[in-house]
Amino acid sequence: VSAAIVHRLRAGRFRHVVFASGLGARRALDFGASAAGPHEQQSSRGKLSADESSFVRWLFRRGSLDVRHYRTETLHRRLAACLRALRASDVRDAKAMLVRDESLVPTALSAMVIGVTSFFRDSSVFDYLTVHVLPYLRKAEKPARIWCAACSDGDELYSVAMLLEELGLLDGVYLLGTDCRSDAIRRARLGSYDANSVRDVPAPWLEKYFVKAGNQYEISKKLRNVVQFRTADMVEICEPGWWDVILCRNAAMYLRPESAGRLWERYEQILRPGGHLVLGKAERPVGSTRLSAVSPCIYRRDRG
Ligand SMILES: C[S@@+](CC[C@H](N)C(=O)[O-])C[C@H]1O[C@@H](n2cnc3c(N)ncnc32)[C@H](O)[C@@H]1O
């Protein structure tokens, strides 16, 4: 990366991102921390009863997901959150509510798989990408390709798009976001966010990349037009082609080790040599042989 870019980013706008790291550190946003209520934080070895199992299986099928990929302890913890979100007394009550009113299914599923996200979440990761990964995409012979698997409402991929635009690289990059929840993908395409989601966006970028509409912040047309989103189950569907960067953060931690292992195996096959895999703080590509850690949460595919 040219010294000029590093200097400009470190001295100028990038400073805001670094500053946001401090804020990010104070807010523990990960699934295991503040995303879960006090009850869910207790490490539970809980098992699901037969009724609970059947409800969770039914609910995941409604979302075209195979519940067998997910950790039982997580499902057990999240079931309590799901019942609370629906204000249901138990799983029978919850199922009756969902059958009566289908529009509640996304609320229930979101509580089970957790849709928590925000712009520049864990911003030290974005700091690293800005200095050590994204500038090098300029050298790629083909248009660079970035896939954000489990993108939720799109905050993460739009954050990357902003950094690319700041580096003058946005036009040459294909950006894809996928998530299993179609309601999240609808929101990502819409690109309208509340103040909480954009809390870590540096103020000048809030002006530059968003339009304020009432209490909402709408992502600029320029960013919205270059980013593509679609509904897809990351465990079952592998996006075709080679990728320069794959972000898959704070999602595989809910999966059983065998299912997460399948992801790592696939990702190391479809990353270009020298490409990067970006994971959440609690995730490691266990079993992979061609991915080397280059920074916390960031792995590079060996060139060989
Ligand atoms: C906690 S959010 C993480 C969002 C974002 N990656 C981040 O770190 O801020 C987890 C996301 O994983 C998605 N997810 C869970 N299982 C999935 C699957 N099998 N395929 C695709 N997305 C999945 C959920 O819908 C949710 O949006």
C-alpha cells in the first residue's frame, strides 16, 4: 500500500474509524455478551424438551433453515428470547400465535438466529481492512469480489463500501451480501437505518453517505447501487466464483462444529490465493490448512 494512502487514512478520515474502535470496545456487541439478555448470558447446557424441539424445528423450516446445523445450547438460550419477543408463555402458545399471524415469523426467527449488527462493528477489524487488505484490491487483474455472508441488515457491507469509496476503489469492486432472513435482506436493500445502527459512523461520513429522513438515515444512492443483496443459507449455498474477501462474522458461532467446519473448508477453496477471510471475535477456522491468521479475526488464504 502506498505510503500516501496510509498517511491520508491515518491522519485524516481514518482517524474517525480508529476513534470508533474505542467506542466499539466499550459496547460488547457480540452474541455472547450484550446481544443476549442476562438470562441468556448464563452458559447453559440446556437441552430442549420434545415440545421445544418440535417447535424450533418447525420455526426453522418456516425460514427454510435446517435446525440440525445449530448448537443445541444456543437454541435453548435463544428460545427464551424468542418467547419473550412474541410475549408467548410457552412453545405451544408461540406456535398458535405464529400460525394465527404469519407476520410474526420473522420476529421469532430473528430472535432465534440473532440479527444484531451495526456499522463498523468491532472497528479494529475495519481499521485492518482499510490499511492492509482493501488497498491491495487495486492490484487485482480482475474486478475484485467481496462477499459478506450473514450480512443481516447490510450495515457491515455498506461499511466496507464506504471504506472502498474513501480509497477510490468502489467502482471496480463487486460487493455481495447474503443472509438467510429475507426480511433482513429487504431492509439491507432499502438501506434505511436508525440512529443506533449508525452510532459508530464518523460524523463526516454520516453526512457524506446518508440522507437524513426523519429519524432514519438512508444510505446514499451511490452505495446502494453498487451493493447487491440476496437471501441465501450460507451453510447450504456456496456463492459461485472466486472471492478476494469473505466476511462471515458472528454467525458461525451458533453452528455446530461440523457445520462450521464445512464453511471453513469451502471458504478456503473459494478464496483467491492471498484473499482474506474475516470472522467474528469468537470464531476460528478450525481444521483449515490453507488459512493463516494475520490479525485478530482476519485470516489469509495461502498463496500455494
Ligand atoms: C449476529 S448477526 C451478524 C451480522 C453481521 N455479520 C455482524 O457481524 O454484524 C448473525 C446473522 O447470521 C444470519 N444467519 C444465521 N444463520 C444463517 C445461515 N444459515 N445462512 C445465512 N445467514 C445466517 C442471521 O440471520 C443474522 O443476520
